Amino acid sequence: MSCIKKKYIEGRKNNLFLSKALTKNTGNVGLKSTYVKNKSFDDEYFRRLIVQYIEKFGAASRREIDELLMNKLSDVLSAEQKKNKIKNLLYALAKSNVPKFRSTLI
């Protein structure tokens, strides 16, 4: 049985990391924080951050959104993958029912 099926590791080919099941039971804070950095947060968290930013500041450029999210996205992703992720989040928000979202992006 493979390590993935046993849930020892998570991720995708070339970007594997220790699973929550393994890191949770260790006393090693470094392993736990590395797991969170690799796993990142769900898309809803990032969408809320974007909406909160726009609510507080009235508008946002793509550069401001990139600055807001780049260091919060998974360390497993390359810079290009992070930009694509942000693009997809912005697209999803534009298609959603978030009031006045489209007009607030500069």
C-alpha cells in the first residue's frame, strides 16, 4: 500500500508533503507550521479577504490583490500558479452575487 493511500503524505506529484495525521501527533512546531503553509486555506477564505479589502478601501488593483494574497497561498505553488489561483478567485467573485464587486476592481 502506498504512502498516499495510508495518508502519510498529501499533495501532488513533485509537491508532496507530510500529512496532517503525521504532523498532528508530533511535538514539532516546525512540522505543523510547514503543513499549514503547504496546505494553505480554502478558496472561501481568500474570497473573504478580497471582499474585506475592497470594503475597507473602496477599490483594489490587481497589484494590491496580489500583494494581499501571494504570501498566504500555499508554499507548494509556484509564482505562476499563485497568479493563476488569484485570477481564478477574482473571476469567481466577479461571477458571484457579491454586490458591486466588478466596479471595485481598478
